[in-house]
Amino acid sequence: MDICIKKVTGKADLKKFIRFNYEMYKDNLYSVPDLYEDMLNTFSDKNPAMAFCDAEYYLAYRGDKIVGRVAAIINRRANERWGKRTVRFGWIDFVDDPEVSKALLCAVEDFGKAHGMEELEGPLGFTDMDAEGMLLDGYDLPGTMATIYNYPYYPRHMEEMGLEKAADWVEFRMVVPDKVPDKMVRISEIVKKKYNLHTTKLTKKKIADENYGQRIFDLINEGYKDLFGFVALTQDQIDQYVKTYLGLLNLEMVSAIETADNELIGIGISMDSLSRALQKAKGKLFPFGWYHLLKALKGRHPDTVDLLLVAIKPEYQNKGVNALLFTDLLPIYIRNGYTYCESNPELELNTAVQKQWEYFEVAHTRRRRCFKKTITH
């Protein structure tokens, strides 16, 4: 039976688009589902990225059965920043049938051609705050809440269609030590004295009175500006992230580094792993999903802490500031009884970031890839 590609045209179709992923992975032990409500907002005008992105969403049908989905996205700001004419594919899922994956990517290519694009790239989201990269290994490990899980046949389909590597990300799991490593303590003291830096612990009052939400995202924009595909967050995006997510953080798990003049030059944000809670919630806040998430956020700590992000002002990168962050955070991890730290995806060429794990007993856990292909007109 032929594959039919249908464009998502209304809320009913969008619900099918989102729920297809849940159906694909409902019995999988390692996939961590997104919250349905978050996905609805992501694909709606509530997402401030829609101000500079063009997007269409497609479902693949065989008969009456959905067998695949994909989002086609043109991020105009990213294309301008990097001097490219790229259409992105994201939120791609498909059964193990080359006809399905080919039909989905052809739909993305056609969308790109219609807008004058010259290259196909993905999996990528609207912006770098969305999950990105197709999993290449580590299929027998639970993902984190900020990453994509996919079956092992996905990248094989990409390669068979002629897509090539654009960039790889790697992830690591670190064993939380019994104490802060002596070498890390020594480096921290040297860095503090040399650059006259200090660690600041944030509070809700401090965030409100001293505009730390804005300052954190300004630092992220500056620290990440040269990373693959990154484009600075707009003010509307920053306002949304501050409003939506900053209040969820346990602030003792956040470390800020400042100069003597209180200029923010480093931030490390971590939190309890929500992977198991999200699996129990099955993508739904109601009727009982909220309970699992609240229990994870407010109850007994899991054995793993997620390192959500580290951002360092460019002129302080490669100067040991990361050691300062972890000298502050590790005693908290030890006190709370964590066994492991999970990194989020790091570009494989970003050796400066990976160097910070040399103090730990560390294992490579996952690799994921952004694929690319030239569009022929």
C-alpha cells in the first residue's frame, strides 16, 4: 500500500502528530516522553520562535494508519547568522520502512525548495533550546528530559538516503566522588585569586531584585555564540524561559560565578533527573502525571543529577572557571546522596567542555548526530 503524506492542518491533526511519538515508544524502557502540553505550546503561536521561523508538520499514512511524522522548519535568523539556506527537519519518527522515511524527508525537501533552501539538516528544533541530534549509540540507557530517543534503525535510514554527518554531540555519565577532588580545589583557589572571582548562590529574591534571569540568558547568548548552529535567543524567548522554567529550579543546585564588580561570567545549572518521573507520567500532567513530577521535584532525590547547562563568558573560557562551578556544586551532590551526574549533549569538538570531566570517573554514554544533505533543484 502506498505511503501518503498529509500536512497537519488543524488541532486534531496536531494531536495525532504529538501522540504518534508516544505510541511508537509506549513500551520502550529508555525513551523519556515530552509533556503533551509542552509540545502543544511548542507547535503553536505561543512559541516565540514562530516570529522568525516558518514551519509545516507532516504525517505519513499507510491506509488509515499513521506510520511516521516530521516537522519542516526554516529558522530565518539562524540562516542569516550562518550565511546558509537550510531547511531543518525535526521531531522525526517513523516505522522501519525506507519508503516511509524517504517520503517524510522528501516532504521536508519540497518545503525547503518552495522557500529557496539549498540544504537539508537535522534533527534540529526551532532553536537550540529544543532537543536535537539523532541517537547513534547508548540505546540501552534512559535518556534525559532534554534529549531525543530513537530506535537504532533511524540513522541507518538517514545514511541509506545519502545524508552525511554535519555535527556530532557526545554525552557522559560521571560518578559523584566521596569528596571534591584535591586538584579541583587547588585550581579553584588559583582561579579565584588570579581573576578575583567569587561564587554566588541565587535566591528567589536575588533573582527578582537583581534581574538574574535576564543576566543568565544574556550570558548563554554570549557563551554559546560560536557553537554549531547557535543563534542568540530573542528577548521574547528569554522572557518565556525565565517565566516558565526558572521557578522550577532548586536554586542550591545552581552555581553562579561573578567578578569583584558582580559581573556574571559563569553559570552552572543542574537539577534532579526527571527521566523516571516523565516516564511514569507518560507525557501527561493529568490526571496523575503532575504527582510523579512533583514527587521528583520535591521528594526524595533520585540517584542521578542532570547537568542542564554550563555557560562561561568567552574571555574566561579555558581558564579553570568550570572547576570553580563544580567545587561549589559537588558538596551539594554528595550531601544529597547522588550517585551519578549526567551531562547534556556536548559538541564532540568542544574539548574545552569535555576537559572538565577529567576530575571524575567518567563513561561515554551516548553519541548523537545532525545529518545534512544538499537539496537538488
